[in-house]
Amino acid sequence: MSNRNSDGLGDIALWRTFLAAHRSGSVSAAARTLGLAQSSVTAQLQALERSMGEPLFVRHARGIRPTPRGDDLAARLSGPLDALALVVGAPEPAESPAVRIGGAAEFVERVAMPALAPLIDAGRRIAVTEGVADELLEQLRVGSLDLVISAVRPKGRALPAAALVDEEFVLVAAPSRGLTPSAELAPAALEGIPLLAYAHDVPILRRFWRHVFGVRLEREPALIVPDLRALAAAAVAGAGVTVLPAYLIADELADGRLVVVCETDDPPINTIHVVRRPGPLTDAVAEIDRMLRLAVAGG
């Protein structure tokens, strides 16, 4: 910073602009959010970069992408600046920024999108990133996301997390496979039926075999596809047997396209968490959290 602003307080407006640009990934979107001219945002970002002595963004055809230094600064500044805005009453932006959420594609499609549709219809802007939990949580840490729906609870207390719902896993196949649903089903009854797996190391199948059957799964899968919806489609088509979260195949179970072939009162479960970025809980994030909880509670 310059000598006249050695404490940095005179540059708070510049840092607010920086944070808006980082969150939106676009100079024009940041300008709309702040109610500024695009040229003003560009000039402020350039002034910050000169002050820092290094670039904070890389410009590309579709907008701007933060440098590692830019991500680090955003992670450190987002909480304090958001808290300051709540205290002093920052001016309302010309347009509310999109709330950036992340989650597994299957959960986003089946649960999050129906739950959040009323908010979108009411004018709330939401940008969704799909991916695996560890990568999404890292984006949350650096300030690139506001909220993540995660099957992994982050370690430590840096990222506030709260349980959303327990998803239950069930062993299913198409009726054409001729398996009689039973609580006494033994693994030997499945020996001649292809296994459909999410990954080569069959984590979901292995867990079911260990938890329900009490044995280690030694077989290789016949199909590997990293999309639970694709596994469900393959099972419906009669390709084999697989383990899936019950919420994902509720319709297929209801209309008989799939059947639960191993009935158990103690299915494997996995807790889904809502994880948000550090700092004050904004109204928009709280609203999204509330709608998700209503959806998983059945209304």
C-alpha cells in the first residue's frame, strides 16, 4: 500500500471491488453488482495490482480468472469485509450477486434444483458448480463458492458445516434379473450377476458388502461409470446389480423398474452436509439452506 494509506483502510472500496470481481469471475458482472461503470472496476483492479506489485487476475475470453495470489487474498478478505458490510450498512448493489453453490451432480439434479426453483422464480440468482466433494470444498476455502452440499465433512472449524440429511444405500437390480427380495440374501446368490460400480475400487459396493453381509467384496466390477444416474439406468436395463442411494431411485423403486434385493433394517448411510464459506451468514445463503432442508424433510 502507499505511505499515505499504510493501514490499508483507505483502500476498502478497492478491496470490495476486488472481492466482487473474484466472486463473479467477470468485470462486467462485478460492475453490475456494485452499480459502477465497467471502466471504473477495471481501473480499481489495475490500481490494486499495481499496489500489490503482481497480477490478481488473468484475463481470458469469458472473463477473469484469479491468480493463486488473488485466491489467497479473497479467502482472507471475504469474512472481514462481509462482516464490515453488515456493521456499517454497505450500499445496496444494483443487482444482487449470484449465490455460488457446489454439489454432486446427482444430488443437485434430484434434490437441489427442485428445492431451489421457487427462489429462482422469485428473482434469486444462483450459479451451480458440480464436482466431487474435496475439490468443491477447496473452492469454498479460497472463496470461489459460497455454499457446498458435501458428502465429506471438512476437518477443523475453518468451514462451518451442518448435517443436512442421511442418505441410505440399497442393493438393487431390475426384476428381469430374477432375484427374490430377501433379508436373508447371501453374497453367493449374486455370484453370476455383473456388478455395476461407481469407481474401479468399488467404494460403495465394498461398503455395502462389509456393512450388510459382513464379508469383503473380492469381485471385479463389470461396469464402471462415475455417475450414479448412469448406474441406475444400467440397472434398469438389466445390466446387473448395484448399490445406490435410495433418494436417487425413488421413482424407479415406486414403479417397479428396480427392486431392493437385500432388505435390511440397518442400511449403510452417508451424511450429507451443508458447508458454507467463513464469515457472516448472509440472507441468501440462509435462504438456500432453509429450502434444502425443507426438501429433504419432505415439505
